[in-house]
Amino acid sequence: MTTLNNTAEPEPVPVLTFARTIDRALVHRAAVSEVLVTDLMRTGPEAFLAGAQLPNEHAYFSDHERTPATYDFLLLLEAARQAGTAASHRQLSLPLDTTFLVSNWTVRLEDPQALMPGDRPGELELAGTVTPLTARNGRLRGVTSAAILGIAGRVVARTRIDVGTARNTDYNKLRFLQRRSTPPLTADLLGLERSRPADASGVGRRNPANVVLGEPLHLGNAVAAQVDPLFENRSLFDHTYDHLPAMVLTEAARQLAHLAGVPTDATVTGCTADFLRFAELDSPLVATARLDPAAAGGRIGCSVVFEQDGREAGRIALECTRVPQRTGAEEGTAW
């Protein structure tokens, strides 16, 4: 007698590749060198698995004074942004001429010790979802992307990014109606002399080109500075913008936190950001930071508020921690 085996074969486990990057248009980058995502697989209607290569040395993401030199939280956030953007185009059929407008994002590092670079570029795996947000009329108005980030089988971070979406033509109309004028472009402002920048070492940077703040002003328990980046910095301004993007504001918050008292050898292990309106290029944007006196457990919290033309443009809350440095068998001392 022959017995039929009706047991279904298990689905093969997807194997991510890290040999080459995906199309730069899918992640809204102009330079191939700034693309991190190397693979993207659909694992469900809204679920995806992505791979990203983390460079050991990068002119912006690796430019820090802290020791040990772990992969930066903004590098992980950029990898998650790219993966979510690419998945939105492929799985939600968003046209490539769609503008993504970040309304808020969060990132939390869960295993900073696993973020120490090795001899080879890091291989980051992202298991995520892209959830469409629709208006009452059924039209797509945005996307929420969430991801769990892992290296070598260890969960290192979790991210969530909420964006509004608009076709490029609709976006240009929106910007004109909001301002009642055409906004200037970063490409038109190259070579503009900026105000005296903050000291690079004071904001935890080695290269002055990565400083995005003007000279700080200390006001009692707060410190304020104008957000004043170099538009020639191709890592921050890989393509032309008509406003200061969310990544620049998040970097400004981190740098101002150092000026407010967070040690420059501390790493950001948590970030929650809300972007309330466009940060215009032709009006001073001032950031003000205050340390959180209630922070405990070896962590320091810092709240940063951005104001422009008398209105709040956004706010960012950071949690910073010193990562113990390994010295032989010793793990170091936590702060």
C-alpha cells in the first residue's frame, strides 16, 4: 500500500543579497553612492524584507568624536527611510514622481553593542511593513512604514516613519499656495556665506562641513542656535530641496543637545520627531534645546523646539546614552 504524503513543503527562507544597490530612484537619491539598500523582497501585501549595506567609513555618518565609533542612529534611520520608500513604490504602486513629506518619525536603538563596525561593511536586515493612509474619499494621503532592524541575528533598532504623499505637480502647487510665492531652492543658494558656525568639536563633529548650526546662545537652562547647514554637503543635500529636510533638523537637534550638555561621546539611542510645517530656506529657523532633568538610568533626555517666523515648525525629543567600550574582557563602565 502506498501512503500519500499531503504535508506541504515549507516555504524557503528568503536570503537577502548585499552585492549591489537597488535603483537610486526608488529611494529618492541622486547619487548611487548614497544608496544603502541592496535588496528588497515582498513578504506580504504590505510586508517586506530588505537588506542594506552599512559603510564603515562615510564622510557624514561616520564623522563623530564619540568612542566607541558605533553605527550612527541617523544611518539606521536613513536605511529604514530608503527601504520604506522603495517598498512604497513597489508594493503600493506609488509613481516615482511622488514627493514624500515626513510628518514624524521615531527610532530606538535596542542593542548599541551590536552596532560596532567590523572589518567589513555591516549587513543590515530590515523586516518591515508599509501601510497606506487614505482620506475619506479613498485617495492615498500618506504611508506609515515600520521596521525591525537586525545585524547578525540581533535586533539592533526599531523605526517608524509617517509621511504624506503628493505627486510632484500637486506638491509644487501646494508650496506656492502656502507661501503665496515660489520657494527658493538649495541649488540657488550654493556658495552663500553663512553666519559663524558652531565649533565642530562642541557638537561632536570632526569636519566643520557637517556642522548645521550657527553660533549658539545660552539662555539660562536652555541653548539656542540658528539652523544653518552648508547646502554643498551632498550627504545632507543629495538633491535639490525647497526647504530644510527632516534629516537636517534631526541632525540639528542632536548637535544642539551636545551644546546643551549631552557629552559628545554619548550616542542617541532614542529619537521622536514631529515636523509641523515646512522649514523654509529664506527665513531664520531657530532651535532651542533643554535637558530633561528627570532622565535616569544612565540616560540623558533633551527636548528641542524649532521656531520660524514666530511659529513652531517642529519638535524633537532625544534620549542619549554612553555605550560602554570593550577593553579585552572588560565591558567598560556605563554612564
